[in-house]
Amino acid sequence: MWVATAWNIDWPSKSSLAVIRQQEEVCRLLDRFQSVGLNAVLLQVRSFSDAIYPSTEPWSRSLGVRAGDSPSPPWDPLSFWIREAHVRGLELHAWFNPLRADAGREPVAETHVARRHPDLVVQYGTALWLDPGFDRTIDYVLKEMEFLLQRYDVDGLHLDDYFYPYPKKSADGSLLRFPDDRSYREYTEAGGVLPRGEWRRSRTDRLVMLMRARIRRIRPEIRFGIAPFGLPCRRDLPQMRGLDPCTELFTDAAGWCERSWCDYLSPQLYWRVQAQQRGFRELLSFWSERESERVRMWPGLFTARVNSDPEQWPADEIVQQIQLTRELLQVPGHTHFSARSFLRDELADVLRQTVYRQPAAVPIRFGLEPTELREPSISLHGTQIRVQAPGPRPRMWVLQTRGTATNWNLQIFPGRHNVLPLATGVAEVAVSGLDERSRQGPVARLRLPQHQDFSGNSN
């Protein structure tokens, strides 16, 4: 689930909320995610060269503070989100916008990059952007990313589709050029020969490549994910019409997959299954062919379209899209945009009754060492299973149960629980732990002495 903080899209619901109300909203959202059956949260922590955590950059205006002012009373929203997500058995990934500097709506704070490092910032339309044409810009972004990873127990770092800005037009209808003459001149004067478009693409390549390398050095266990624009480059799918990421956004997400520069990709497939020009199935088919053991493909779904203007989608549209991911992907998965849509009971109920009847743990990342978890000790106590971890405590417990002639039923509980509830009709139980990297430990099994009814009778 993407949780957007920019412009108060998802959280906090408005910038004027008191801190206690912001915290209540965090818990309400996470409770809903857990009850529906989601397993990871992608929280926007840095949207416009600002932050929702104490940082060298200014505090986000979305929290209700003026640019640069700290919250009152003081608190650390990111730490709160991480703690509350982990208590519920959910992963928390830090969603990081590397190059957006400011939306241009209000004056920036004294600590903002546009004031501290004005040589790195350019204006495109009314907005401010960090120019990735300079090596020192990329160094600045990496330093901010390192600051976050060294201080917070996040389970992943996530980038969305904002690298170079989406093309804009001026008042007279002409296309605005991104103002990177200074950085391109610096490149050519140093002997560079690439045309500007190829050079820009090489700059986003460099940012992604170095970010992956830095993550592997600092926090090798976490996931690095990217959510690019959903259409592939024209060279890869010539019949597809629309914006070309390679020549207009200067990003090559398919190339990042080929080089294994990320752990997962969530292309934003914001079209309907039956769309005439660009259909979800056709795009998913393209991206599924780029999936590998090293790079998983978990597409982004436009869940916010369900029952919302201007184009309303039925909840069944999202159900169909999830079913397609399970048909076409090696390791199925998907990401919802955004959290606000899940506050509606109708959508949550439809998912629970169809594609989310059972929960799913987050898949293990490729290339990790074996877990240190040991087989738990389990025993039956009335209508519950008591569990003990003889070694390290797991992040989550996986409880599998079945009757005498039924399939296994799966449930996931936070690792802090010492007792797990049993439903009626259980004949066999299997319990295992999942560590902080989603690695599963040894399984403990228990056959109940009789087919338990738990109503006071036995079969």
C-alpha cells in the first residue's frame, strides 16, 4: 500500500491536525491494512526535499508546520510508523522522492536545499527540481538516503516515477525544456559526447545504480524498489502509443531490471483490463517478461479509481487485475494507490471475500543467507496454541491449520504474540516463524488428540 503524505493525500488527512490525532490516524490506517490482509506499507517520507523525520532537510508542510518548523509537541512520525507497522506484522518501506525540490506554492525554509545549495536547483515551470546532471546533486541525494537508512529500521527504500519531470507546456502552448544547460555544458567541456537525451538517461541510470550499491553496502538486507511510469519505452514496445519514458522522462526501467539494479519493480499500470488503447493485461504481459529471480514485478494498481470521480471503476476491476498478476507473475504481488481508497468498507469487504481470503507473507529476497530462527515449541491450551521461540524471536508467526479432510488454512500473527487462536474443526497444526527478512524458520507440527470442535464436544 502506498501511503502518500504530499498534499495530505493519505496522511495526515489535513495539515492542521494535532499530533495525537495524527497518531490516531496512523493506527487506524495500519489496523485497516492488517484487517484487509495487506503485508507492506510504502510510506512517503521525503516528497519535496523535506522530511517527516528529524533531518538536515526541513520538516514536511504536510505535518502542519511552517516550512522549517519542527512539530509541537516534538515527535518522530517515521519512528512511530515503523513501530506500529512492525507490531502488526507489516513491513514499512521508506518512499523517497530523490529529485523533486519544491512545488513552488510557498517560500522555502532556510534549511531547504534551494537555499543551502542553490547551484543544484533549477526551476521548471513553477516547481523546483534538483538537477541530476551534476555529480554533486547525486552525491547530495545519496547522502540524504544514507542519513535515513543509518537511523531507521525500515524494511526497504522505494522510489516512484519522479526522476526528470513530466513534460510541461508554457502559456503559449510550446513545450518547456528542462533547464539543465549548466550541467550539460559542464559535461561537454569535460569531454562528454553523448547527445543531451542519452546523457540525461545516463544520469538517471547513474542515480539508480549508485543508490543500489550504497544500499547494499549500508543495509544489504532491505529491499530496493522502484515504481516507474507504467508504459514501456517505445523501442521495447513500438505499437504502444503514449508518453515514452526513455525520451521524455529519461528513464529506462526495463534496463534497470536487466542489470538487477533493484529488488522489485512496481510499474504504475493505471489502466483498465479492457482499455482499448492501453490495457492492463497487455502491459502486465510486457513487464512480467522482465521478471527474474533477482527482480520481482509487483505492479501498481490504481485502486483510488474505485467509486471516485472523474472515472469510476467497480471494485471488481481491481479484483480482476489482482487475479491477472497471479496468472502471469512468477512470484505474484501488487501495490495499491492509495491508502485513502481502503477506508471505504465496500472495497475492503470485496477484497476480503475474493482475492484476500487468506493473508500472504512478503516473499523472501533473493540471495539471503539462511535464517537463524529455530523450530518453535508449541502446545495446545484450550482453544489456543501456545508458542515459544527457543532462539531469536520472529517478526511474524505463520499458523497453518486444517481439518481431517480439508486444505491448509493460513494465518499470520505478529511475533510478539505468545498464544495463537484456533478455529473449530482443527485436526492438525503447523507453526513457523518469519524473521525480519521474511525468511521462514523450521516448522513445528502438532496433531490434536481428537478432531476438536471447541464447542465442548469432540468428533
